[in-house]
Amino acid sequence: MKALALIGFLSFTIACTKEKERAASRQNSDSGGALLQPAGPSDTGRHARLLAQMFRADANGHRKTFGFTPPDSTEISLVTDVELYHKADRALDSTLIAMGGTKSSGSKDNGSLYVYRAGDLYALVDVNQQPRHAIALPIFFFFDSRWRYLGSRSN
């Protein structure tokens, strides 16, 4: 069973890497710059694994994920569309301000924001909003398809 899980994990990691390469290729061929490429590819693999673990735990526990059926790990994808990225950026800033924080003042332009789509959910990670110790797990901010804040979780 562990071997199957390892094979699945490796297949997922390879698929994510290939998708990142395809996205980079599309970005390089698109003079309009309509696609984004994350600054930390190792972060994207780690984030996708952690999201998959969360969703698997919810499914195994027969729980909803913020009111939604937990997505399958194959439904997790990095958002590279600029328009969706900016919507996510604005939604996260609004949420952080509503929580008593401050707007990030454009710091996410340096590649610190990662936006993932998983089924009908969006999961955002702003590495500038994360705990400072190296072993800390990222905090995922979840939104629905209308960019309404649903909650946040760390694995």
C-alpha cells in the first residue's frame, strides 16, 4: 500500500513539474504575459502535497471541506492565469484587512502568492503571511469561485 502511495505521489510530482514546464513554455511564447510562473517551484510541489493530504483526510473522515465535497488530488492545479491571480490577490488583501491586518502593498508581485484551484475551491498561500520558522506549515486561505472567504487551514 505504501508503495502505491509513493508511486501516486511521484506521479503527481512529475505531473506538476511537467505542467510548470508547459506553463513556462506558454508564458515565454505569449508576448501579452497572460500567464504567471511562480517564483518557487519547490513550494508548489509542497503546497500541492499538503492540500492533497488535507482533502484526503476530509474524505476519509467523511467531512466536507468548507461545505464542499473534498476535491481529489488530481483536481489540484496551480493557477497561472493573470486575471484569476489578480482576483485572488484582491480577495486575500480584503480578507486580511477584514481580519485586522494590513494590505500587503504589492509584495506579492515578487512571487510570494501561490493560487491553487481544487475543484470548486481556491486555496491561496502568501509566503509573506506565513510563520517565520522553517518547519512551519503554510497557511492556506480558502475561497469559493465567487472569491468569498471560506476559512483558513494549516495541515
